[in-house]
Amino acid sequence: MKILLSHSGKQHSYQVAKALNDLDVLEKFYTSSYIKSPFLQGKLKNHTFFNRRFEEGLYGDIINSNWRFEIPEFISKKIYGNTWETQLKVYQRDIKFDSFVSKEIKKLKANFFWGFQGSCYQSLKTANENNYYTVCELATAHVVAAKKILGEEKKLHKEWSSSIDNLKFPSSYEKRLEEEPIHAKKIIAASQFTHQTLVESGIPENKIYTIPLGANIHYIKYQENKTTIQSNKLKLLYCGVISQRKGIKYLLEAMKSFNKKDVELHIIGRMQGTSDPLKPYKDLFIWHPPMSQQELFQKYCEFDALVLPTIFEGFGLVIVEAMAAGLPVITTPHSIGPDIIINDKNGYIIPIRNVKAIQNSIQKILNKTPIEKLAMNQEARKAALNYSWENYAKNLSVFLTHIKKNSSFHVNQKT
């Protein structure tokens, strides 16, 4: 088994590539931007942008890095910010990258193609024609579910519509998102929610395999004897893009019922779209600009709980990261939440669009004694330890073994 891994962008594909390389099955990793020189990786490890463009231990000619596909997106973001014009550049990046990789497939001594949602439509078809075993991995839940759920959200809260991504696509791009899972022999889902949206969209369940993502658990500061546990003030964290896709309005509405001396909300992240909808709530939270992953890993432990009342998520890596720091998490079933959270033990699963449920969950944590809060911290950390990248690599190995044993793995014999 020799795998061609392909992904335009970043997300967690670097970790997939590293795990496959460590298993000695990675033939080539195609991506849009990656620093593959170990020398430059060492020099740029503290750079806030470039240190997110490589994974320690993954370097050299096994990576085919193509910065040219991402440059228009970088330029647009500098000029226009996170706007529709920039998003269009992302879609164009994916299509051009996919076309490039589809031409490369015939040249390689591989027999297994693994592509990522949005940038593997043509590649999957070409790989199938060349008798590869094909896999499509979804970074978010299925586009049909996204259009339905987020379309409803846009109608409910029009003032937040500019903040909702994963909803508006050019018709040709939307078609590729719908059809990629159809062309793949196997589909990787990161959570049960993603799995569910695939089934609801008509994908046969026997084609779907769930592999939860991991987090850099061992780099995240965990502090059991936090001063906040002894404090009467509950410090809440919302971390990520400020968007109604993540249910931010419902959290802000919930905060209206609490006194500032009892509950304090901190928001870390950038605004998606216009910031106008935030203005009526400006006195209900403390905002922090986006920070590097290293800074965030140290910052988590300054809070008592994470609240992410997300409307639509594929996984929600911040949930695992916060729990690794010992934070109980309040979130919805539209994430990895139900896979990792046990109600009132290490967090709370609440319905989407439910302000009262957010209030009740916050109040429950607020009412807990220091000993009970400490127990929740410990249980959150304990659950998160099952979601390390090391465990991800083990699950990935099990998946590949499953493919060999349970699939008619008839592939080209170029190797």
C-alpha cells in the first residue's frame, strides 16, 4: 500500500501525512503551501504565520509543496480581509490544485488516493480510472446539511448573515462538494455528527468510517490547582472565529442573565464579516485578538469553562484542546461534543439555538463547590487524553488494516 495524500490548504492534513509517513505508507503528500526544508522549519518555528505551515518531523521530497495556488488568497486577504472576494480565491485555489494533482496521479507509483473535501473532485475520478483505492475525508459535515442548517440560521438572524460561512458557494463548487463523497470508495468522517449528515444526504453507511481528530495534548498547559476554582467569579471562554455558525448570538443573549461580578465572558478570535451585530453586546464580554497556538495553549488554563454553542461544526478542535487544559465544555450535538462529553461530569451537551440551556449549564458550573469544579477539570482532562495525535495515528493504522482485510483491494501493480 502506497498512499498519495492530497489537500489544498492546511487543517489537519499535516498530521495525516505525518502519521502515514511514520507508518511507511506515504508515497507523496501534495499540498498548496508547506515548508519542507528542515533548516527553514528550525529557523521559523517561532514565526506566528510560518510555524503553522509545517509539522515537526515531516519534511523533504516526500512533500510536493505548491505555494503558487495559495498566493492569490494571501493577497486578497491582505487587501479585502475575510470577505466573499477572498473566499472565492479559496474556491479557485481548490479547483486549480485539484486539476494539478489529477495530472500527477498517473506519474506516481502509488495505489491509494486520499483527498480532502473541496479539493479532490477531479483527482478522485482520475484515481478511480487508474485503479487506485480512493478515500475522501470531510473536514466539515456534509454540504447538504450545511445549506439546510445554516440557511435556517441566516433567516433567523439576518443581521449575522455576513458571519456565516460554509453556506454560500459557486454552483460548480457546491456540485463538487456534493459529488466527491459519491466518487470515493471510502469516506472519512471526524465525528458522529459528520457521519450522521453523510447518511442523511444519501451516502451509504458502509462507505463511512469515523476517525476522530487529535490535538497537541502534551503542549497544552494543565493546571489543577487553579486560583479560579476558589474564586466566586466564573471565567468563561469562547475561542475561534466570531460567527453565528458557532452560535455566538445565543451565548451573548445568555450572558444577559448574569451579573459581571459572578460570570465573565472572554472571547478570543477574529470577527467573520461585519462587526456591527456585536455592538449591542459590547459590555457583555472581554475581547482578545487572535493568538498563536502556543500562546493559546498557555492561555486556556486561565479560564473555568469553554462555551461553544455551535450550529454547524465538523469536529471542533477547540473542544478537545480546552478539555486537555482541564476546562469543562458546554457545546451542542453538532460537533465532537457527544463523542467526548458526559453531561455534568466533564461538560454539557445542549440543543442548538437554546439560550435557556446555555444559561442553565453556566449556572450549574457556577453553583458547584471548589471540589466539584476540580472533579470536572480532572474528568475533562482525562477524556481529552484519548484524543491525542498519537491516538489518532493508532486509529489511522486500524483503518488501513480494515481496508486491507475487508475491501477488495485490487489496485494497480505499478509498485
